Amino acid sequence: MGLESLALAHGDFGVLPPLAHLAELVVYGDADVDVGIAVQRNPGLRVTRPDEPYFPPFGPGDV
């Protein structure tokens, strides 16, 4: 299959590469991505922009 869900936080991601199976894109406030092109490439793509900041499920000592 392929990547179905993607969450982006903390960065400038520009234009995403074509992701044929992408169904959900979560863009947190600290991320910048060209959502318009992603939606054009993936009809039916759900885009969510949560208001809260993203905190990873691990700390610096865990990586």
C-alpha cells in the first residue's frame, strides 16, 4: 500500500511529494506546507489544523 496518514510539525515542508494513498494530513501550527497542491494531487484528502502545539510522544532521552 503506502503512506495513508501524515502529521507535520515544526518546520517548513514546502510542497509534499506525490503520495498516492495519502488520506489524512495533520498540519500543526508550527508547520508550513503547501496544502493546496497536496489536495490537488490527492482528491478526498482530509486536512486538519489543530490549534494546540505538537508535543512528540517521546523525550530527548528516548531517542
